[in-house]
Amino acid sequence: MATQRSNRLTELGELQVQVLEALWKLGEGTVYDVLAKFAARKRPKYTTVLTVLRTLEEKGLATHRTEQRTYVFRPTVEQRELRRNVLTDVLGRVFAGSPSDLVAALLDVGQVTPETLAEMKALIAEREHEARDA
């Protein structure tokens, strides 16, 4: 059974993830700082980002401190944790728990360069080494 926090991580909308990504890049920042991380043509409104940040706070995924009258937000979840939880959810729901099916689908999506394959092979070799040493 998934934990409440992992459910909150897998139920994020696209804009919520984009705002979290901006916070991860910034470390912490105001609504204006977050807005500056969006391309001009895709920049949401100030009030939209503020609402998203407050929603992320309600979900326990961000927090803020106050500097005079300005809220400075920071993430309370690491990017790696978000990725792990989302992939675990997708792995279970879409790939019946099969990591090899997930990897096969990743290889089928888009163009996989020789460099990407080399990186993946290195990661697999590293995991194999760790498993042997365990």
C-alpha cells in the first residue's frame, strides 16, 4: 500500500511539477523567482503560481518563510524522491511491476543515442557490481 506522501507525489499535475522543478533549480525563491524560470511564452500568471505553491504546501511538498512581507518558498521533497515515487507508481500500474518492460518501453520512445545506451549500460553495470557486493 502506498504511503500518503507517495500518493501526493504521484498525483501532481504538470504545472505543479514545473513549479517544483523551478524550486529545485533555485533552492528557494519567491513567486517572481519561480516565474522567471518559465519561458516567456509559457509563463503562467503570478496568482496561478502562488496558488500552485500554496497547494504544494498543503500537500507537504513545499514550505515558506517570510522576509518582511514576501514569502520565500523552498521544496521539502527532493527531485530524486519525486522521480522514484512516480516511476514506482507507473511501474506497478502500467508495467505490472516489470522493470524490463519499462526499460523496453523507454528504448522504444524517441531516439536513443549510442551515448544514452552507453550511460544506461554503465548504470546497469554499477547496479550489478553493487548487487554482487551486497
